[in-house]
Amino acid sequence: MAREGAGLFAPFRVLGRFSGHVPHVLRYHGRHREFYLALAIGRSVHTYNVKKLGIVAVSNTLPQDITCLAADRMLIFASYDNILHAFARNKEVVHTYEGHKARIHLLQPFGDHVISVDVDNVLIVWNIQSEEEYLQVDFDKATFAVSALLHPSTYLNKILLGSEQGTLQLWNIRSNKLLYSFPGWGLAVTTLEQAPAVDVVAVGLVSGHIIVHNIKFDETLMKFQQDWGPITAISFRTDGHPVMAAGSPVGHIALWDLEEKKLMCQMQDAHSTAIAGMSFVPGEPLLITNGADNALRVWIFDGPGGTARVLRSRMGHSAPPTKIRYHGQNGEQILSAGQDGTLQSFSTVHEKFNKSLGRGSINKKKSKKKGLKLDTMALPPITAFASEVAHQSDWDGIIACHQGYITCTTWNYQKTSMGAHKLRPEEFSKHKPIDIYATAVDITSCGNFAVIGMSTGQIDVYNMQSGIHRGHYGKEKAHEGAIRGLAVDGLNQLVITTGSEGLIKFWKFKTKDLVYSTELSSSPSGILLHRDSGILGIAFDDFTISVLDIETRKIVRTFSGHHGRINDMAFSPDGRWLITSSMDCSIKTWDLPSGCLIDCFLVDSAAVSLTMSPTGDFLASAHVDDLGIYLWSNRSLYSLVSLRPLPADYEPSLVTLPSTCPMQDVDVSGDEEPCDEMIEYVSPEQLGEQLVTLSLLPESRWKNLLNLDIIKKKNKPREPPKVPKSAPFFIPTVPGLIPRYILPEEENDTQSKVVNLGVLAQKSDFCIHLEEALSTNEYKAPLDLLKSLGPSNIEVELRGLAPEGGGSMEVMLSFLRMIGMMLNKKYNFELAQAYLALFLKLHLKILSSEPNLLEELSKLSMQLEETWIHLRALFNQSLCVLTYMKSALL
């Protein structure tokens, strides 16, 4: 079993997750003097600053999705199921509170305590530090089912509870006493909110009524009603404007003027789902909202009549993405089409570079007038798209086809909007048939043409700049069945198409002629072309994958192993790997050169789409019923990963999807032994005795040995300028009648500077080792010593071998034998050549006059000749093979 994280892909992080159904929490940091937002995203808590909506912290993940969130000055409280946790520093869990039997649905921090209520109507007051229960109160579900919870401002030790029956109760937690019961309004309470005035509370009801109530005198001060269903959230402005905002389940927000007691304005479609959380920033005209539509927005109230506009926002897909593809060659943008009908671009670098290209629409102007909810002009979700950056600044660079829809749309990445053209065959320009729709699209690498395949088997070509139809393939249609996939090669020479009838066809792009057609083993479900290498991946309905070379038009690899429909395929940038995802929840990586499965892992929900970064650093995946785009880092780029074929009985491990923050890579060298193939290979000094092996020394150690005298001359410093001898202050005179100045003394140096080094020199270590080697015939020690020296030191050592340098004939003979040993063993080959060349240059006169040394030299000469003939034969053979491989038509 492979350990999690020890495979080819490691979980990195998720893109495009910003909000869920859990209301956000607004906090103020006293030292930073800044407001922060905490949001529950899946299993972790994200913290954003309100100033820039930049993510500042991501908490550690909990075992399950967070269902309830609250915060006090120091801690963030998050619960899942019946367990409550407290996070410190927005990061790690410091407290865990266990005691509830059912799911917690209300939380309220309360000084040194925190109050939690579960769906079985049990209220527990916890001591935050000791994690112990301070108090537990059980309510009867039939008479008082707790649905809202509030600590009224200035009410010491007291909490106000709202119920599904409509009554309210005020409790003293310290003494565990019911102080007062409010009769209510006969309708379930959905939310309670403290007003800026003391004793005043806003009560939201299931009917859409908002009651502004004084709890001190049990008097209703105001009553409002909105028409969009139950009140989901209430918030009050505190910057001097008496305004109350109320959220609804359909995504609208109503703003009420509390002085004039009337509706001030409406913010329709603030979110496309229910308003989960809503809070005014204290003392500022800013309203923060979040919803289950995966959007977080900050609104500023600076318009006429108190209207608001979006100041900052973070939004992803409100319905799961169905198709994702990297856009461009820098690997920084991922285009994503979702079931919500939008096309969005997510940046892998920073969230601020994310952008939405909007929803597809038949008529944009009419759609804008009708608004989001009543838009009958909206196009169905995009099922397939292709993008190209070549001419994206000049005209539209994205082509998309929609679910069950005949018209294909163009999109403009630069303008972040839908494009100018709607492409469909001319015969359907007047009427739109129901049963004919576009199934596959591709765009040429130059960005000029779009090729569109239909469910009828028809394939059309359009110009992307003008939208003009440029012809179709086949007499009437290209295939008998529906088009399952099409691809244009990198040079606009070929168009490859597959139909549901099981044929694959190659067409000339320009002339539209059929070049080649063959039958496939089964009906294809999709194709993917790697343009650079001309390799085509074909997925079949019988869950197998074939790889076809478009040059030879032969199937070169066939892979089987998936047990469900193949959803998507992706090639690595170099075309060596094919990565496939299937409904069996597995993601498999196939190595094309070896034809083997090299990596496989399971995920909780099947990946519907895959795309690999053009730079090879990330694999991105989108999953069934999941709003996020998940990045997996390619571990082979930064650590040692075994790419050996997986055994037939390999059981893939389940890998949890990445969270928002980059995960720590699992340490493979933990408690278990690393497997054999993961141990790093250390090359021995000599691979084989027949091979000529070079040393691993840098060139600077041996290449310039013969030119050292030239280098020294070049590097010799010019003679520094002589400082003139300073004249004494009083020039001395010769004693006598006539004053005469003393002439400066001549520096007459008679001592000879030539020193007989042979007399003074002590024998060097190298000489001593060579003398020892004459008797033992072991030359490793002198060779290692020589290898450790620099070029100048080597020259000094070799000069010292001659008798006048302090050496002897025996030492010179020993040196020649050392070179002979190196040539015999065929290692450190280039060192032997360099050392011998320098030795000959320095001692040629002595060598020619000594018969012993001449005999040794003649032996060396023969050895050199033999080795060089062998080497030359090998070089020539390799050159011939290379030339043949380059020129022959294989």
C-alpha cells in the first residue's frame, strides 16, 4: 500500500471556495486596529481582512464540515455534528468540548463561557478554559424548541432565547433561573439581533416580519414586513444612520429607515441563494454579506437615497464546475465552466487575479433588464470549451458549446465577457431544433478558426474574428453518429474526428478532404490531442483508453484498468504521461514510453475534469458536487519519486482532497523503511573495468596544466611604483673646511640570490608516497593526494620529482608507473593525460638521457595507443548511430 502523499501527486490547495451556508463572523483586532472576517469553508476556517478581502489565515482542518461558527475577542468557536472546538490565532484547535448528544446548531460566546444549543434542545454552558460544563438546561421540544440565541447588551449573566413556538425567554445563566417569558407573536423566531439602543432587540420571524422590541418593558416599538419569506439575518448601521438591514432566503436584502419607520430601499439579488450572514462594520457605511452561492461581498453605502454598491467581492462557482482547462502557457490561470452557467478564470497565484466572464446569454441587454432570477435568456451550462491566447487581445479567444444547445458562443478573456459571435449552421438560423446540439469544439493554435461538431455528425469551421462559416467536413456530414470528439493539430494540417458509430477520421484542414478513416475497437467517449508530440488519447465507452500516433495513424498503446466512465484526460507538458479520471473515483497516471500505470489514487468524489499545468507543476481537478478546483503538486519536480510500474494487485489509497492552505508533504522516511527503489543511487568511481571512466574533478583542476606559465605571465602584477627616498630635513655634510654634502650610499648587494633547492628542500608527501609505492605497487595514495591539489600545486609537485628539485630517478620512474596503472585500469582517464603531458613538458631533457625512464615511456606510449584506438572506435560507432537516427525515416 502506498502511503498518502507518497505518490506522484500530493494535495496542495483548493481554488474558488469563498463561502458556504454558515454565517460569517466579524471580529475586531484591537492591536491591529482592523476588522477581520471568519468564514467556515468545508472543514477549515478562513480569516480575511475587511480592508482588502485578502486571506490572512487558514485554520487546521477538522474531521468533518463545520456547521456552526462564532467568535469572541480571543477565540473562534466552530462545531461539527455534536462536537465544539475553539481555535486560537485563527489556526490551531486549543479546546474541545464534548457532551452534546445531537448536532449543535446555535453558539454564543459569553465572557469566560460559551453557550451551545443542539437540535435535541439541550443548552450547555461551557467554561472556556477548563472545558467543563458549567450548566446544562433541557427544554421540552413541544413547548419551547430553541431556534435563536442572544446575549442582550448590558444584561449581566442573561441570555434571550427565541423558540419555534414563537415565545421568548430571558434566563439568568449564573443562577439558572427563568426571569421572564415573552408571549411572542405566534410565529417561529428565526433570528435575534441586538439594536444599537440598550434594551432594544430586533426579532426576525418565519413569516418575514421584523419586530423591533423593547425587552425591558415588553413593548413593540416597530413592526416591518418583507415579502420574500423568513428573515435569515438582521444587522444595524452604527455610523450615524438609523438603518436596519434584513436578509431573505431568495438573496434579496431590505433596508429599513428606523426614524421614518418605512422601507428605504432594496438590494435585489445581492446573492443568488439565501443570505447566510450579514453584518454592518461598526462605525462604517460597510455591509458584509455571505451566502451559500460561494460569494462573499462587501457593500458600501455611498449612493443617492442610501443605496449600496459592491466595493469588494470574492466569488466562485455557485454550482459545481464541469470542465476546467489551463489558459495560456504560464500555468497561472485556469478557466472553469460550471453548472451555474458561468465561465470563470481562477488564478493559481493570488485570489485578486480571479475574474468571472459571466453567464452565457442569448441577449445580454434583455438579460440585464430582467435581472438574475427572471432571466429567460440565460444559456444552459457550458459542456465543452477550448481557448487559445494567440490573438486574444484582437478578438475572442474562447469557443464554448452548451448543454443540449445548437449554438456555440465565443468569449473574450481580455474583456472578461461573452464575445461577439454566436456560431451555428446557416440552415438553423431561423429556427432552433430541439434534438440537435453541439457536442465538441476546438480552436486552432493560431486562434483564427473554431471547429464545431454536432450531435448529427456534422462538423463546421468558423472564423473566430468575423464569425463567418468557412465550410464543413464530408459531403453532408462527417460521421453517421454524434461527434464524440475533435481535435486540430498544431500546424493546422489535420482535423481528427471521432463519432459514436466507432470511426476515427483524419481530414485535411484546408481542403476538407478525407485523408484516412479507420474503425475503433469500441465507441469513443472523448479524445484529447497533445499538439506538440502529435499523440492522441482516446477514451472508450468500455472504460479503456487507447493512444494513437497521428503521424503513423497507428494505435501505439492501450490501457485498461478503470471500472467506470472515463470523465476526462490530461497530458503532461512533455507528453510522457496521460492522466485519466473516472467515475470509479480513481485518478490514474499512465507512462506512455513504457506503457505502464505508474500512479493511482482514490478520491472521495469522482473527478469530472482534469487539466495539467503547461509548466508541469500542478494537476488541477474538479469533482462531483464540489464547488472547488483542487490543485495537486507534481512531486517528481522537487523530490525523489519512484516511477516504477505499479503491480497488478496494487490497491490505491484514498487521498483526502486538498484544503485551502498548502499541506505539508508527508515525510516518507518516517517510521517505516524506505523501499529499495527510493534509495538514491550513488555512482561508483568506475562502472566497469572495460569502460574508460573519467574523474569527477572540475576542468579547472587539469585542463590548463600545460598553460600555467602563460596564465602566470598574464596574471603577473605590474611592478608597483617606487616611492622616492625622502630627503632628510637636514642634509648631512662631510666635516671639513669646505662644506660638502654626503652622497647617498650605494646599495651594493654582493650576495648571490640563487639557492640550490636540492640541498634545502625536504621531501614532499607526494614524493614519499611515490617512493613507498615502488615497493608496494599501490598507487592509490599518491593519486588521491594529487587529485586534491590545485593546478599550481600540481606543477610544484611534478617539478620537485627531478633530482635538482629534491627528487630522484626512482621517484620519476614511480610516477610513470602510476600513470601506467591509471591507463591500465581505465579510470581518471583525462587526469592521466594531463599529468603525463605536464611531466613530459617539465622533464623532457632528463627523460631523454635516462635509459630506465625511456624504457618505461615506450611502454606507456603503447598503452596510450591501444586505449585511444579503442576509444576512437566507440566514438565513431556512436556518431554513426546518431547520424542514422537523425536522417533515417523510421
